[in-house]
Amino acid sequence: MFKKIPHTYVIIFYIIVFAAILTWIIPGGEFNRKTITTPNGIERTVIDKDSFHYVEKEHQTWHIFSALFKGFENQAGIIVFILMIGGAFWIMNASKAIDVGIFAFLKYTQKLEHIKFFKILGVNNIIIVLVMVMFSIFGAVFGMSEETIAFIIILVPLAISMGYDSIVGVCMVYVAAHLGFASAVLNPFTIGIAQGIADLPLFSGFEYRLFCWLIINSIGISFVLWYARRVKAKPERSPMYKLDEYWRKRGNAHLESITYETPVLAWITYLIILAGLIIFSFNFPESTLRVGNASRDIPAVPIATALFAITGMLSLRKSYHFFILSLLGFTILFLIIGVMGYGWYIMEIAALFFAMGIFSGMAMNKDANGITKLFLEGVKDIMSAALVVGLAGGILVILQDGKIIDTILHGVSRSMEGLSKIGTVSVMYVIQTFINVIIPSGSAKAALTMPIMAPFSDLVGLSRQATVMAFQFGDGFTNMITPTSGVLIGSLGVAKIPYDKWLKWILPFMAILIIVGWLLLLPTVLMDLNGF
């Protein structure tokens, strides 16, 4: 009985209790804050590095229970995002469109196996690599993180259908995006803010960052391919083998019993969407798409509208299933346009997928009550994933309310005094990695740590660019293990992967990435690099 692994909720609650105990041990302390405007025009509240002072700490006792409420309050955006995404995709899943799409996709890839080139490389290997590279680019260029939750629902069933497990599905999207996030090239939310606070030219050091992106992704993708191959050969090796029965049952839809038809309401839905997109095309004839510090004006919305007009009509001639798949594809396309061109975040993305769910229900000839019933079923199914996000948010609440976060930050910064350049950048890396477990937000951590780290690097003759790299790597890798990350906990919840199983699986991978990150920091100290 005692050897039974605790539930994810229990593990997180234990961490909250531990954080509360720390508020009785660690002295209370605070830095003064001030607001600055970075070179890219963003206002940030940063620490005044010389202002640390001890204050009376707030012992956390019964607060472990109120922290749950505050955690839900602070993480409300991600919680609602997960619920809306879950409801929308449940409607889509009811149409069996994703099952039809996966079946058609796998049938097509089987034909490619007969081509010698694809047979040698392995079609499944090519699929995993291409999907991971795509999401890694999203993470490296515009900091994709929260958005990955929406794709878990698609890629986990795909991975199961390919003969893998739910862990491979999460790796294809969540891990890939965070490999890109950690080795970011143009991410405005991490590099942009950190370099702005450190008074460096925005996105300088591009060449070495691109090299790091290639190395980190090569190692990361190779590890996932190695694991996927082991699971494919012997599915019982997967720690999720029994729990993945949920996905295997969902994936084993009786496709032969599906009736391929196009109801009149599907055509009406197509015309409603097309009319709306035409109006948007007139209102937004050009979109300024930004990639890092570069931008370009493109008629993105009119082009996407024209493509939808064509593909929507062609897909409806086959069946509403293919129209819904087309709708999913254009939802993703507009997500990219919205994020890169209009600064969309989780509210806009949730609204986009919510609309996709409603239109999917209409396309399969459901009335308003039928769509609502399906949506509520989806919310119910995903509820546990949403709740655990709020629970995890309570950890940070305890540390903040106990007034010990700044004390921890001050203590670890003092540990760098008297070290060599290599020692300093190494300790910076360790500190940033440790702090990321407590504060998973990259932009918040940049605002908290860079005002201290950047001036300190000047004292020891260390490049500020190297300091930013230490922040970047420290900020990225541990996103994949920290229980305070609402995105990680949400992604695992959607994929039905218990946190303890994920942690046990990913720790060896984490160790490899952290060592590689440290090795990639050494050239920033030992070599003359452009931008450093």
C-alpha cells in the first residue's frame, strides 16, 4: 500500500507543503522594483540590483489551502484555455474526422514504404523529425509554449496509431517546442527581453544561437527517435503501455461503419465561414508578420481566405469529415498568422479553436443543443488536466506570499562572487536552471534576474551575451520537468500521462540536455564569437 506512487495531485500538494515549510526556514527579503523601457519598446518591471533588504517573512500555514484558490485565480487563463480546447476537440472527435484523417494519412505513408529511399530512412522517422522540427522552429522564433496544449489532442492519437505511445506524441509537439524555446534564435519573450534589459542589440549573436539550435535539436530528436524505435519494437517497454489503453480505444474507431456524406448544413457552414473571412480580408488586407527583429507586410488573410474557398469546396465534395479536417488546418494557419502578425495569446487562440469546434458541430449536422452537449462532455473529460494547472499554481503563490523568492534570488547571486569566467557562467547556468523550477515564466525570470546578472558579468569580465545564453538555456530545459509550469502540467493532463511517470522517463533526457547546454556555454567564454 505504501509503495503505491501518489497521484499527481498529491505530489503537487506535497510540494506546496514543502514550500510552506521553507517560509519558516528561509529569511524574508525583498528587492525594490522599478519600471524600464527596453530597446524594443516593451515596459518591464525589473529588480534594482543593489536594493535587497530583509523584511519580516510571512509564515505560511493554513495558507496552503488558500494558495489553491489563488493558484486557480492566477492560472485562470490557462485553465479556461484548456477547457475550451478540450470541449472544441471533443466536438471534432465526435465527427470521427481526426480518425478518418489519421487513417488516410497512415494509408498514404504505407505506400511510401515501397519507395527505397523512404524505406531506408523509415517513413515514421521522417514524420517524427518533420513534425518536431516544425514545432521547434515555432518555439525558437515566437516562443510557442501554451499553444502546444491544443496540438497534444491531435498528435497523441497519431503517435498511438503509428505504433508508439503517448510520450512520443507529447515529445513531437511539447518537447519539440521547448527544445526550440531553450535554443531560441529569435524568441522575443526570452531573448528579446533579456537582451533588452542587458542593453544588447536585439537578437545579436544570431549565428552562434543558430548553431546551438541545430546541435540541441539534433540530440533531442535523436533521443526521441531512439525511444520511439524501442517502443515500436516492444510496446510493453513503454511506461504508459497500460494507461494508453484510453487512447487505443479512442483510436480504434470502426471506420468502415462511417458514412461519408455532406449534409446541407455543412455547405451553409462553409458559406458562413467564407463570408466572415471575406469581411476580415477587407478589414485586414495586409498583415505585418514579425520574425524576431524582422517584419514583412503580406496579404496573409486574403491569401488564406482564397485557399479556404478552394479547399473547403473540394473537401465538401468528398464528405464533411474532410471539410472538418480542412477547417482544422486553416485554424492552425490562422493561429500562426495571429501570433506572428497580431500578437495573439491564449484568449484569442482559445476563441479560434472554440469557433472551430462550433463550426465542426454544424458541419456534421448537429443542432445547438447537440453541440452544447458534446462541448460539455469534452470539458468534463479534460477537467482533471485543467484542475491540476491551478493546483500547481499554488506552489508559486506560497513562495511569493511567504516573501522568500527574492531571498533565494539574492542568495544564489552572491554564490558567484570570486569565481573565474567559466565558473561564473557555469554558476549562472545552474542558478537560472534552479530558478526556472520556481518561476517557469521566461519573461518574468528575465525581468527578475538580468538586472543582477548583467552588471555582475561586467565585474568579472564576462560577456553580457554569455550571460543571456546562460539565462536562455537555464530557462528552457527545465520547462519540461518543473511542476510549477501550467503548460507542462496541462499538456500531461491532456495526454493522460501522470507526472511521476513523465518525470521518471524524462530525467535521463534532461541530464543529457543540461550537460550539452553547459558545453555550448563554454565557447562563449573561451572563443571570439560574432555578437559576443
